[in-house]
Amino acid sequence: MSAHDDENKVPAALFKVPQPTIERLSAYLQCVRTLRDEGGETASSAEIAKRTGINAAQLRKDLSYFGEFGKPGLGYDLRALEAHLSRIMGLDVERDVLLVGAGNLGRALSSYAGFGRRGFRIVAAFDIDTEKVGAAMGAVPVYDLTQLSRVNAEMKTEVGVVAVPAGAAQGAVEALVAAGVRAILNFAPVSIKAPSGVTVRNVDLTSQMEILSYYLRSK
Amino acid sequence: MSAHDDENKVPAALFKVPQPTIERLSAYLQCVRTLRDEGGETASSAEIAKRTGINAAQLRKDLSYFGEFGKPGLGYDLRALEAHLSRIMGLDVERDVLLVGAGNLGRALSSYAGFGRRGFRIVAAFDIDTEKVGAAMGAVPVYDLTQLSRVNAEMKTEVGVVAVPAGAAQGAVEALVAAGVRAILNFAPVSIKAPSGVTVRNVDLTSQMEILSYYLRSK
């Protein structure tokens, strides 16, 4: 497909976009959804800036990585901006997800409504605990961790979630990578390593708690 | 205590500091801990900027809200910077935390190692499910949600965590606020309202997944 097949196409050279830009795009998208939920149809970059705490010049610069969008002075059409941002983030397709860890956190994640609503579907879980293996969590089958590569040879899922204790996290990541997973969300409170070409996001639940702590201190 | 009692004292007028600054301070603190874990003793603002993706001028400006810190040209002493940031964030005290929701996510959070390591201790949990009430989760007692105000009249805990389904989140927040809680971490995938004077942080597990999605799209 040539670059001219679709005028809304996202440019191919995405790997040049800095990671903080991607994180801000996610914040803009969240903001646009909230504005639309509130019944909004258009918004200026200043309004989005105020909501997200990211300044308007930065917003325009971040969007400019992906070609022109919006007309100066008219504000953004929120429906079009949501579609544009969703396409940039690759959210215009459904994605299957593998879960390692069928403990309390794994169970919570397998039924987390937020994932399904955004097109992420946990299709299989893996654990080393033989008491958990074989007993499905809701609609999600639980396999022995040693079966990960075999199961994913058919599924060809590229996204994995790690929900195991800190000491088991590195092993879980290695098992996912060996099975062909290229993007991993890690909930274990430990830094993990992955080979180049594999993206890992560490979800640090404590950092949000620390930000809360600031507001207690300052009152 | 006057402003001169302690030269490291954080200025009182903290309410003027913008929220994005507080979020960046959390990122700097995380970065400093990682550098120290790797054996580092000092770092330039340029190094911290490179790691966090936040530019060095912004780092210096953010720190400047809290008085002078560091000497130009010498880089930061990482131990001192960690202590300074921890004090700013109010992390130099231990904090008790109330948990609403004793389901899978609540159970996972009550044993999440990351919280304890940073001085946050879940001391009591609350649920509406009579089968969960009375059965402790590890060392954490589980009370009926209707007992929240009574229990906290003694505990006087100011921090709460909401780990209930979306439909029950607003009610959980109201129960916490009525019991005197002023800072709430919300894990339910829904936006909740709190009166002014109460800080709510929404933990959106999906936004991290969406950022991962970008990296799959762009490969």
C-alpha cells in the first residue's frame, strides 16, 4: 500500500517518535474521550492543555509527528481527533493478550473491564501452580507455564501481561519472549530486562500512591 | 517551627506547585532510585533528563519550587537527591491505608510488595460481601463497608484505595470521604468525583496497555 492510498494513514517512520510523546498521546486520548463523554464536540488546544496539564505548543508539536491535523483557529473536532489518536496508537484493531500469573492479580486483570472496552482480550493464562492449571478463570483457560510456547504457536499473540511475584517476573518475561511476544506489561514490582525489539512497560502501582502522598504532606 | 529550624525544610506554600511537576518529581525519584540501585553516586541533570525523557531545564525548574538544591556544574549527589525528593513527596513518614474491596484486586493489593517497601501499609479492608467480611486477607482484617467510619474513628487513616467494580466506585469514595479520608487511589475503570480538599488519583491500567499497543503498531 503506497503512502497515498489513505490520506489518514499514519507515517511509517514511527520509531523516531520519542517515548514521552507517546505517553502524552495516551493522555490526550484519555482527555478527548472524557470531553466526548461530557458531550463535547470540539475543543481548542488550550482546553486540552488545561485538562492534561501539558501545554498547547507541546500538544501541537506532538501531533505534528503524525502529519497535519486540525485547522488553525478552529479547534479540534473531538470525534476525528479520537479516531486519529486511536489509529496512531494502533487501537483500531482488537488484540489478544497472554497472561502469566493466575493468582489474585491475574484473576483481577482477567476480569478487568477496562481492557475489553479498549479492544484487549486476555485469551489464555499460564501459571506454575498445578492447582491453578486446568481451572479456567471465567472464560480464560489456565495452562501450565511450560506450555506457553506450544499454546502460542497457534495463537501467535504478541502482547503479554506479567502478574507474578517479583522473584518470578524475569522468568515470566523470558518465557513470553521465547513464545514470540513482543510487547509486555509488567505488574511485578521489579525492573525486568528484555531483548531489543521487545517493549516492556513496568506498571508501578506505588508511584501513584507516592503522588497521593505529596498531597497529604502539603495540606 | 520556623522556616529556619531546618535548612532542608520543604517550603510551606506547596499548593502552588502544578500537578504535572509533582508527577515529574515522582519520575525523577524513580530514576534516582534506579541509578542508586545500579551503584551510581552522582548524576548530572543531563543524565537524569536522558533517563526520564524530561529535559534538564525542566528538571531544574521543577526542583526550584522547593528551594535551592545541588551545585551548578557538580551534578547531584544521588543519596541527598533521593532524600530531598522523598521529603518533598511526604515519603519520610509511614502511612496507613484503608482498602475498599476485598475481591481479587483487593487481595492482590493487600499483598503487593511495592506498597510496604515505600512505607504504605494496608491496615484494614472493607467489603459489602458478607462472605468476605470477617475473613482476614493475610494480616489485614476485612470489615463490613458500613463499619468504615466507625473503624476509622480510631485509626484516623487519611489514605484510601478503591478496588471495587466500576458501578460501586463512587459509593466507595463517598464512604471513605465520610470517614475522613483525604487522598484516594482509584483502581476502578471509571471517573469518580470527590469534594474539594480530597485528592483522587485514577489508576488507568488500560493506558499502559495502549502505550504498548503503539509499539506493536510501529514495528
